[in-house]
Amino acid sequence: MSNYQEPIEKLDEKTKNISKAITSLKEEVEAVDYYNQRVMTTDDPDLKGIFEHNRDEEIEHACMTLEWLRRNMDVWDDELKSCLFKEGPIVGQHSDEEHASEGTKGLKIGDLK
């Protein structure tokens, strides 16, 4: 079984490791969801505690994998610094920066004619 979408012989080791990390991140986040749902639906206090512990460990695993991606794949560092640990609304924080950069570089619709 392969997670690769492109021919494996054309992928370098760094790309394969990034793919492994992204696959692991998806699995960890999915596990967080599963455990969180179990926490909310069990009536047994001991089992609830176990599920809470497991959920929180999966969050830690997801964060460690995200940190690996930040250190090893371009753009993650900039985007995480731009998005995390900010106050105020989550949506729209970047619009001023993105619109400012659009005005100074890149293609515009009119450039394609």
C-alpha cells in the first residue's frame, strides 16, 4: 500500500519523509477526533479519564509532527508564525498582508491577455 500520488522513483527522500509526516499528522488528528467523541459519549468516569488521556496524547503527537513539518518543509514556518497564537478573529487576519503583496508582485488577470 502506498500513499504516494506520483511515481515513487521520482521522489527524493525528503519528499518521502514529508509524505510520512503528513500521513502521520492526519492519523493523529483523526485519533483526536475519535477519542474526543468517546469522551463525550461514555458514562463511565474511569473510561472517560482514559479517553481524555489518550486524546491529549494524540494532540501532543500531532503537535510534534507539525513541528517537524515546520522545520523541514518550506512555507510551514512562515504560515504558522502568521496564524498561531494571535488574538481576535481567525478568519481575515491575513487579508491586509495578502492584498498588499498582490499589489506589488505576481500576475494579475489583465496580465494574461
